[in-house]
Amino acid sequence: MSDQPIAAAAPATEPRRFLFLNASSRTNGNSEQLARLAAEASLPAGAEQRWLRLDELPLAPFEDLRHTGGAGYRDPVGHERTLLDATLAATDLVFVAPLYWYSVPASAKLYLDHWSAWQRVQGADFRARMAGGTIWGVTALATDRSNADPLIGTLRLCADYLGMRWGGVLLGSGTRPGDVLGDESALLAAKSFFAG
């Protein structure tokens, strides 16, 4: 029997949990196809993934109650509760969001607007629990790639505000469904996108 102390086992690291937030108004559109290819090819070993279509979880219009003097924000219910819980459970948020008028689609913007309320929901600890996570973007666009700068800026600034890491954006070209599958540079980038 050795008289050397037994080294404590290194704590097992929890698997990363990727939440894919599909904000496209089209089922199986170019952004979703590109995101699924990237997930299949480059998610870290053992990573969990969950896919939600924001159009299938519609949120009520956001109402800013910060300065109304009332009771403030209620505890979320329904789709809002589903999205809040899924968001807090994720280590990585992936916005699968085609470029609509130079920014994120309306469903993604409304989801982000609700973050203002979730920061004030008692017991959610939203800001503290989001810190240290990562935000990613996967987007298809039919125009010059520089036109995605406002969308990228929106996501990157949201990450900065909550103390999250910015994972980057995977851009692909496509208008009609399936067009992105002909964008060889996007398909190549997808193979290692989440690995970096």
C-alpha cells in the first residue's frame, strides 16, 4: 500500500447546454439549416442542445413598468416562463436569426425586450445567472455581409451588458430555402464554429 496521499478527483465539469432560439418566420430556413449543420459538426463533446422556435412561443408585447410606482413585474407564466427557464438553464444562447431589415427578427427583439423585465423578477437573479455564459449568432442574409453589422452589434452589446462572452456569428448567404447549402465558405466555417 502506498503512503502517498490519494489525489482528489477533479470535479466533473458540467456539460454545456446550448439553447438554440430560432427566430425565423420560415420553418427550416437558411439560418436554421446552417445552425443545424454547425451544431452537428462542432458542438463540444457532451454538450446538450435544445431548440425552440420563438414564433411557437409568442410573448405578449413588452410593457416597461420600471418607473410606474406599482408592484412591478409579475412572475412569468406560460410561454414567458418557458423561455425564462430555458434561458437560465443554458450556458450558451444561439440566436438563429435571419437578417430582417438589418437587424434581428421581431420575435428575437421581443424576447430580448423581456430581458428587461426578467432582470427585475424577484428570485430570478437573471443578470447574475446569465453572467459568464456565451451568446452566439447564426444568420443568413441575401445582401452584403457588412449589412449584418447592426444584428451583430445588437447581440454583442447584449452579451457585454450581462457580462457574457461573445462567441461570434456564423454568416451564410441565402434567399430561397436551401440557398445556404451552396455557400461553401459558410459550410466550411460551420464545421468549426462552436469549437472555437
